Amino acid sequence: MDQITSSPTAGSRSGSGTPSTDDRPGAGWDRSTRRAALIASLVAVPVTVAVAGFTFAKLAPEQPAAAPGPAVTSASAQSTAPVEMAAPALAERPGVVCRALMSQLPQTVGDLAQRPVTAGAEQNAAYGDPALTVACGAAAPAIGLTDDVWVVNKVCWHAKEETGATVLTAVDREVPVTVRVPRSYGPALQRVSPISDTIVASVPSGGTPPTGCRR
């Protein structure tokens, strides 16, 4: 009859009586220790990298803050110095009318603030820089038959072009009113709208309106 034999299994003793490697005291502890050491090493590496990165960031020089950009302003600064204007002597009636006009003029014409004048504050006014000027009581201009006359807010204006400016004169009033508008301010007639309103309120109509004046 055939004899059946079995090979020694782990943990059995050999015929020589020497314990196997796995059966030696402390073998299980060695495996656990090695596994714990491996896990600790894997954890320690990223922690070390993170600490090094943090230390580098702390020691690295800080980037300078960006310089603030230029402030944006809604409008350029305007001069407040007195505007040089002539002040011819006025008769009594024109003087009264002109003082009434000056006392009612607006503080601004569009975006142009009123400025002082060097002479004749009772008959002169100025706005903005370069100065838009208003003169009351000046001589009325000679109006040609073909000259254009423009009506703005019920006031008839005669226009004359000069170097760097348009001169508008209200020619349908008891006392003439002249407005000099620098070319840099665009269409001159658009600037006289608030002045026209004040003229209607303070300067009576007078004389024969020129041809083309239809209020």
C-alpha cells in the first residue's frame, strides 16, 4: 500500500528540531515595526516638503505693492484769476439795466464757473478758462443785409467771427449785450442759452428787430 506523507507547514518543527524563521520569537513584531516605519516615512515626506515651502515663502522678499494709478478727475481745473476786461462809462439807464443783468446771471454756464473781472463788475462777467466773457452796454454792431441773425431762447443774436472766438451780440434789446465765446468751447450758440434766459428776464426789448429776427 502506498504511503502518504506531508510536507512540513509554516510553524511546524523540522526533523532537526530547529524552529522555522516565522516561528522565531519577535518575528511578528518585526513585521509590524517595519510596516509602521514605512507609513511614517510616507507621511513625513510631504510634511517636510510643506514645511520647507512655508519657510521659503516666509524668508523670500515680499513683492512691492503696485503703485496707485493716477487719479481720474471729472473736469480739468479752471483758473480763478480775474479776467481783464474794459469798462467804458455807461449812461444812467444802460447802467441800471446792466446791473440788473449782472445780478441775475448764473454762477455757471454749462461746465464753466464764473470768474472775477478786473474792471466793471456791474457791467462785465466772465466764465471758465479760457474766459467766456459777457459785456453789457457795448456799442451795437453794424448788421449787413446778408448777415445771419440767430434766435436762442427768444433772444436775437448777431454772430461775428474773430481770431480764436465767436462774438455774439444780442441786437433786439434796449441795451446791447455781447458774449465772446472761445472756439475751443464748440458751437457758440449752444453756450448762450442760459445767458439768453437771463437777458429775457432783465433786459427789455427795444428798437426795431433786424431782418431775420423772429422771436
